[in-house]
Amino acid sequence: MTTRETLIAARALIDTPDKWTQGTMRQGVQRCMVGALCAASSGSITPTVSALRRIIGCWSLTAWNDRADRTHAEVLAAFDKAIEAAA
């Protein structure tokens, strides 16, 4: 899979608020950003992590995802921008 394909697949795994979580990589059917990347990837997630880091301007996707005031819409917007940049 390309970086773009992995980002698209990961985004699909958390495309609704009930599929997204904070504070843990996975809880039932919910995933955080990193958990979604791991589930969607068929190999190393390093390229997709790097793509998202450039968009969010933060080294730690986990810290960014888990911030108390972070919204699901912001997470999807980050994925959308990373997908667009990877095109």
C-alpha cells in the first residue's frame, strides 16, 4: 500500500465519532490515530506517521490525538490534509 492508500484506509476506520477514541490505541471497535494507522497498514507505519506529523506540527500523534480539547473533526481534518498532500 502507498502512504496515501494507508492514510485513506486508516481514516475510514475512524470516520465516525463512535469509531474514534482517546487515551488508548484501541478500545473495542474504537481506535486512536495511531491505532487506525497500525490496523490499516500492511507494513511499517513510519511513512504515514511522518505525513501526519508534517500536517499537525507535532512529533507525537498520540499526544496530539489525546489532548483533552481535541475533536474528532480535527482528527479527520488532519487525515484529509495528509491524504491531499500525499496525492
